[in-house]
Amino acid sequence: MAYARKTLLLFGISFLFLSLVSYTVVHLGYAYSMPRTPDVKRGRILETSVNHGTIVFVTEAELRRKELAERALFLGGPVTLGVIAFVQTAHGRRARN
């Protein structure tokens, strides 16, 4: 059972870490590489805010990528805390028995 506990903890912490990294990479990457004015020729016409309010223009696919990174980070914290709480609770019950 210790193997399952470690696996769950590793999964939760890995998910949180990867979501934090993807969020950071998308926001910083977009802040430094995307145009600050609409670029109709390249299809970057959708306005979005990145990296402390910097306004950039992106394509629809790039906007979806940013939103996915934000959702993953938003879910990463609660999922990780839930996994840790579950593992600790289950382990605590077994230790008392």
C-alpha cells in the first residue's frame, strides 16, 4: 500500500508542477513574442492579457492554449491538495488500526 500512496503523491505533485510550468511558459512566452497591436496578416487579432496585464494579440489556437494552461493551474492546486488529504487520511486510518 505504501507504493500506491507514493504513486498518488507523485501524481498530484507532478500535475501541480507541470501545470505551474506550462502556465509560466505560456504567459512569459506570449508576453515577449506576441505583437502588442493586431496582426491581421498572421491572424493575431484576439486580445488577451498576460504577465501582469501586458496586452498582446494572439490567434484562436494560441488563446485556447493559454486558457488550457490557466485551467490546469487552477485545477492543479485543489487536485494536489485533495490527493494529499486523501492519502494522509487513508494512511492515518491504517496506522491507527
